[in-house]
Amino acid sequence: MDARLCVASAMEALSSGLPMFVKDRMVRFSRNSWLRDVERCLPEHWQGKGERILADPYVALTVLFRKWHPVFCPPLDRTLKGSVGRLRIQRNAWAHFELITLDQARATLVNTLALLRGVKAPEADEVAGLLREWDSRLSPTASAEVPRAQVDRPLVSFTPDGLESFGFRGFLSGSELMKRARGVMPDSPGVYLAMRAEDGRPHFLEQSPAGHFKGKDPTVPIPWLEEQWVESSRLLYVGQSVGMSNRVRAHLKFGAGAAVGAWGGRCLFQVEGSQGFLWAWMSTPGIDQKTVERDLLEAFADEYGSLPFANLRMP
């Protein structure tokens, strides 16, 4: 069994094991308006398709996460919200053909098993069998993952003030960064981010203005961007580099149409007004910047149930 097939099996189990539970809880909470409340959790292209949309793991997991309190917790244990968030991330990576590692595939089985046991779905037994088979073939000494609620994460608020308190500096627009001398941002190892200056859902461009590096069009379908959008968060992207200044300048040149190698974060530039996004940075002397990046992304996923909008996969 390869990694993609493993995740596909987990998604199939969620597709059959979650809809009845989600519908039952939503009916208890919203009664006759339950389907309308489900649709309010979702992008516009999901509207008007009826309750069959619950069979898509994206829909069931999104409703679980966004209606966690007071609809689903209780009866579900509060620690399962972390499993829901991680499964949303892995579903998106699988559905959009991102690279899936063996460790990520196993983590998907672990979190699927925890969630299906929580909702008392019979599909949990099938997933438990898949996990045993996976471990016997590929990882005979593996032990269950530490639940996310028990893992230490950075104590950070993903607001401008919170990120500044955490150590980020700058918060300058891309156009301002390109006008200033190079010295404004250190070209040292560290973590950088991009965020909007305002709240609310933006307008997405039909065609990306970013460069066609190696002839590839960076444009992605608008329905996919709508699914990726994270409500109530201005933070759009977190990256890392051994030379932050050069890397951020490459992003900005790429967004302006240059065919340079800055493919990561390409979705940023399909948001209208991307020139006004704020860029901030934090040097990480003596600490591996890749570790800091991953810790921040996992802390974000714990809070919002997904990665930032333009981070397409967990590093």
C-alpha cells in the first residue's frame, strides 16, 4: 500500500462514517434549518446541492471544525478537534495531488481512527485493520502518535500584535519593501510571513499575474482558492529561508510576473490587492528555521483547523 492509496482509504472511511453523525448532531442543534447552517460553513460553490455533500470528507470535516462548539463538543472529546484539523489538511493535500510522505499517510490513519472511534462509526474497525497492516509492512516498531493536544506548541496569537510580540518585525507592504534598500530586511536565516491588512473574504482573480516559472501557469481554479481560504485569519503564508531578504524579494518579483523560482506561496498573487500584503520576518539565530516554520504552522493548524491560505502542504 503506497501513501496516496493509504490516504484514499482513510478518506473513503470518513466518507461513509461521518455523514450520519454530522447530520444527526446538526438536526438536533438547528432542526429544520440544519442544511442551511451546514452550507453557511462552506464556499459558495457547495450551495444548493443537498445533504449528499456530507459524503465529501472536506464538507464533513469543515462542518465539524467550524461548528465544534456547541454542536459537536460534547459529545466528542475536545482533544479530537486536533484530529479534525489535521485531517482537513491531509484531505486537501491528497485531493490536490500534493506529495504525501509515509509518515503523513500513517498520521492520517491514526487521526481517522481516533475520529471514527469518537463518533462510534463501524468503519473504525476497518481503519484499525489498515493501520495494523501498515505498521506490519512498513513500520513494525511504530507507536501511536502523540495526540496533538499533548504536544507543546509556540504560544503565539496570529494577529499583527501577537506576531510582533512573538518576535516578527517589519509588517511592510511588498511595494514598500521593493522600493527600500536591501538592508531593511536581514538576509539571514529565519522565518517570514505574508498577511492581509484587512479582514473579510477577498476577491480572487481568474488569472494569476505571477510569473510562469519553467513555463508553468501558477493560476489555480477559484473554487479551490475558496476552499483554501481561512476565515477570521489575516495570516496568509509562512515560509523560511537561509536568506530571508533574497527569498521574499523573489516572491515579490514572481508575483509581479517575473519567471523566477518562487513557486511556494503562488496562491498569494491570485488574491486581489496582493501588492498591499504586509510582509514580516523573524531571524532565528542558533535555531533551525525549518523547525520554527513547522512549529508555527502546526500551532496555526491547531487554532484554525487548516494551514494558512497559501501554504499548500505541511513541510
